[in-house]
Amino acid sequence: MLLIHCPYCDETLPELEFAYAGEAHITRAADPSSQSDEEWRDFLFIRSNVKGPHYERWRHIHGCGRFFNAVRDTVSDRFLTTYEAGAPRPDLSTLLGDDK
């Protein structure tokens, strides 16, 4: 069972309390109507599929209801950290140590 820490409630709870909400730090175009069909398609559907640390959005659906970001290692399925939405990306070197 995955355990996820909500940075707002300050509780670590089972994954069933949360909903995955896609890749984090995706910026929407300021004027979506200026985007070509290909650019809009890429924004909606094309995401990185990294092996290792991945920045994700999650929502605490059975708690505070708020969205937050997380760094999850896709190889081990371990959450490295969670942080409030709008906060900058954490430095991966501090999460993984200097050896990676």
C-alpha cells in the first residue's frame, strides 16, 4: 500500500485517500486560442514518462480536498517528498543525495 503525506493536513494516509491529477508544473498558454492544433494536442496529451523521480499533482479527495505536488520515484513507487501547490520544485540533489 502506498502512503502519501498531505502537506496541508500534515498527515500520512493510504493512497485511497488521494487522486492522481497528472504531471506537475505544466504551464497553460496565456492565450490558448493562439495555439495550433498540434501545440494544443501536446499540452493536453503529451507528458514525460520518466524512469525515476517524477513531479506529480495529487488531490486529497477524502480529506482537505486540496491539490498538492509530489516527487515520486517511478521505479520504486516511493514518494520522495510532497509540497504545497504553487511552491517551487524541490532540488532533486537534496532528495536523492549527492550520489545520484
